[in-house]
Amino acid sequence: MKKVFLWWLIAGSKGGENRARIILELKSRPYNANKLAEKLSLDYKTIRHHMNVLDENGIVQSTGEKYGALYFLSDEMEGNYDTFLSIWGEFKKNDE
């Protein structure tokens, strides 16, 4: 996973902050979309949109079907988590 790609996904595209918040939550444990929506105080449809973006880009994986699907970080994202944290730190610093 390239650092440039993670920069785009988090800091360079609309919704990047919400995607980063999802990644941070999924680092600690798997969630389904409904529980993530509750945890992050976001609309369920918003979470589903971001989960689709993250899934299509190999950031998350899921197990199960539709409503009950559990999402967790992909092995590749786990391996690049420190890079993600670095980008997230820069993004938040620039956001202040």
C-alpha cells in the first residue's frame, strides 16, 4: 500500500476524516455498520458508503452478509497502520 494512496484516501478526498475515524475504530475490534454508526454518531448510510470505499480499496475486509457483516482491517492495512497514523497526525495538525 503506497503512502500517496493513503494520503489521498484520508486527506485528499471528501469524507477522508470519517474514513480515518472508521479505521481507528476498526483497529481495536471488528464492527458491523450499524454499531459503527452508533459509535461514531454518523448516519448508517454514511457508514455504508465509507465501508464500500474502504472495501473497494483493500483497507477493510468483511465477514458475513449485508446487515450482519463484520468489518475489520485488512492484513495490508494492519501492516501499514503506522503510516496511516502518521498521515492522520499530519491531517489533524493541519486541520487545527
